[in-house]
Amino acid sequence: MSTPHDKLFPVYVWEAPVRIWHWVMALAFVVLGVTGYLIGSPPGSVGGEASDHFLFGYIRFTHFAAAYVFAILFAMRIVWAFIGNRFAREIFVVPLAALNGKWWHGLFDALHYYATFRGKGPVAQGHNPLAQAATFVFYVLGTAFMILSGFAMYGEAQGMESLTFKLFTSWMMPLFGYSQNMHTFHHLCMWYLITFVLVHLYMVVREDSFSKETIISSMISGWRTSRE
Ligand code: HEM
Ligand code: HEM
């Protein structure tokens, strides 16, 4: 007997560029989180000749190298939203999706399900509306802020003549008043993103265990299949 699932699955959801972006970006995020935390709470100073070690310099260098990877990947991911399949757009088009009443129904149905665990869980080929909205609000907006604020601080050290200063610092810094505020908001936004990642990990493991579709393997093979 055919079920509603048979019409929806199997489906090729995550194309290779999205999968590569996801895993490299996740790794860059971990490096940024660890080095960023150490920049905010530095280790004690090391004894001996200053020229024999460069500990804090290496921590900052690693942060900036991972930051470039993270920012370039985000830019490439935005470009892929235009050329990739329809699932590649989902996490960016939330303001447009929110104009549709059916989308809100889907969002409240999913919220109701996760609050009560009554009824059937949301079924979507890509993201359900709740996952789509959470990814936009936390990941897309949080990442954009991290990149803008990060380069605004970076431009300060590079000097007023630098392109980084002109592109980011010149307008971001006045918005936040002064450098320490920018540090504080950059730091706070790290915890905002860490909150997203913790819930994200819980949800992918949970859905992989209890939903009727493949989840974690989909971000490896690209295919979502039904397990009904
Ligand atoms: C998710 C990504 C990122 C995380 C979690 C993160 C985390 C952090 C944290 C926690 C700090 C310390 C703030 C403080 O307490 O003073 C920091 C500093 C900094 N971050 Fe990031 N960051 C990220 C992305 C970026 C990006 C994309 C750039 C762009 C270049 C960047 C550039 C900087 C700079 C310039 C500093 C200040 C370094 C210093 O004052 O020595 N960060 N970051
Ligand atoms: C080991 C850690 C991680 C695992 C196992 C994991 C797993 C997954 C899986 C399975 C999906 C697809 C969900 C689905 O098919 O419905 C996904 C999507 C996603 N993940 Fe992760 N993830 C991890 C780390 C991260 C991190 C650190 C970030 C961000 C900082 C992140 C951001 C995202 C985003 C934005 C999507 C949506 C993809 C899109 O629509 O383009 N993930 N993740």
C-alpha cells in the first residue's frame, strides 16, 4: 500500500556544495569558538623570552584564519542559494515564506508537536517551517553579525587606510559606540550561535532516531529516504 511518504521520498536534498560547506563551516565554527573564547579569557602569560613564544599571537592568527574560511564559505553559500536546488534557498527566504499563511500553520503545528509530542511530527523534504525559521534567526542572522563585527574589529587593527576599515569598521564601529562594545556583542553572539548548535545537535540526533526519514546520513549522502 502506498503511503504519503512514497510521494515525497527518496529525494536529493543536499547537493555536494551544501554538504561540503556544512562540514567545513562546522569545523571552522569550532576553531573560532575555542580561539575566540581564549581571546576573551586569555591564558596566563608565559615566562621566558618574549621572542621564544608567540602564544597569544598564534591564538589570534588561528582565529583570523578560521574567520576567513567561515566568511568566504558563508558568501559562497549565499551564491549557491541562487544556483542550487530549491532546498538550498530555504534558510534564506524566511521573510518571504512568512508572507504565506500555510507556512505559519506549519510552524505552529511543529511547535505544538514538539511542545506536546501529540499527533504526527512534521514531515518535510527539506526543513519544516520551524527548523527553517530557527536556522534563519539563529544561524543566518547570527553568522552575518559575527562576520560584520569580526571584520569591524579586524579593520581597527589594520588601520584607517585599510580596505577592511573602510568596508566594515567605518560604519559598524559608530553604530556600537566604541571598540569594547563591539567585543562584548561579538562575544555574546558566540553564545547565541552556540545555543543554536546545541539545539541543532539535539534535534538532528532526535529526528534521526524518532522520525520516519533519514536525517544525519542526508547531510553525508545528500539523499533523504523514508524509513516507513
Ligand atoms: C562564529 C564565528 C566566531 C566566533 C564564535 C568568534 C568568537 C570570538 C570571541 C569570543 C572573541 C573575544 C571577544 C572578547 O571578549 O573580546 C573574538 C574576538 C575577535 N574576533 Fe571573533 N568570532 C567569530 C568570527 C569572527 C570573524 C568572522 C572575524 C573576522 C575577522 C572575527 C574577528 C575577531 C577579532 C578581530 C577579534 C578581536 C581580537 C582581539 O582583540 O585580539 N571573529 N571572537
Ligand atoms: C557534528 C556536528 C553537526 C552535525 C552532526 C550536524 C548535522 C546536520 C544535519 C544532519 C543537517 C541536515 C538536517 C536535515 O536534513 O534536516 C544539518 C543542517 C544544517 N546545519 Fe548542521 N550539524 C553539525 C554542526 C553544525 C554547526 C556547528 C553548524 C553551524 C554553526 C551547523 C549549521 C547547520 C545549518 C545552517 C544547516 C542547514 C543547512 C541548509 O539548509 O543549508 N551544523 N546539520
